[in-house]
Amino acid sequence: MVYLNLLWAYLKIGLFGFGGGYAMLSLIQHEAVEVIHYGESSPWLTSKEFTDIVAISQMTPGPIGINSATYIGYVATGGSILGSILATVAVCLPSFILVLLIGKFLLKHQNNVYIKSIFAGLRPIVVGLIASAALILMNKENFPDYTLSILICIGAFCLVHYTKLHPIWIIVLAGVTGFLVY
């Protein structure tokens, strides 16, 4: 039953996850941590496990939505490679089909005022989904001390904005600061 639940959950996520992997995180978190799926006794993951999977998904090459689907599919099915493959294919399949079906239509009507309006309306939704993902990840597992974390964030922003230092150096500096402080 877990395989059918995994397939259905990730087909929904893939279909409604506009805006890429970070925008999908709130949908993924809902399905993996909050929902008790049909025939199962508990959610697939705890909040801590989800946070760990997101961190691992960010560190590994590839899109975060697909990486997290692979890891969650593996964990939800008790360590099955088939669960990983199923979740990964299910999250990609709706986008693949939609791109095939809509691609030609959009090329033909790309200058249509209604099409432009639809995409203009989707932009704030994508921003909201990404903001939702950021709020989900603002928990005690990621930020043991909010005040200090906010100060590190403000310092990183100021360094990027005022010194024009390369963002990679800022990330390294923020990581070292976090390591030393926490």
C-alpha cells in the first residue's frame, strides 16, 4: 500500500509544484510529515528527519525536489530502491507530460495577452510557495538560536551588498561562523 500512496502523493506534488524544488518543499513536507496515508499508521517522516533529508538534498547534485523524492521514497518504503525510483519518476512525470503537451501551444501563442496574464498571475504564487518552504525550514533543528542566526543572515547580506564579495565566500564564512558559534 505504501507504494501506491507514494505514487499518488508524488504525482500530486509533481503536478502542483510550480516554481521548482524549493516551491515544492511545502507540498512535500505536508505529504511526508503531516499526512497519515491510507492504510498506514503514521506519517512517513518526523519533522527532524524531513529537515535532515532537505539538508542532504541540498548538498547532493541535482534539483532539491527530485533528490528529496528519492530519499523520502527510500525511507517511506523501509529502504527499498523501488520506493526511491517510484517517488522520483512520479514527481517528474507530470512535468514531463505537461511540457510535451503545452510546449507547442505556448510557442504558438507566446504573445497572447491572456497567456502573458496567466504567467504574471503565477509569479506571486511561486514566490509564496518559496516563502512557505523557507518558513517550514525555520525550526529549532536548523536554527537553535534565532537571534544569532538572524545576525549571521544580516551580516552575510551586508557583506554581499556592500563589499561585492563573491557569494561562495559568504557561504563559507557563514558556515564557519555557525560552526564556531553553535
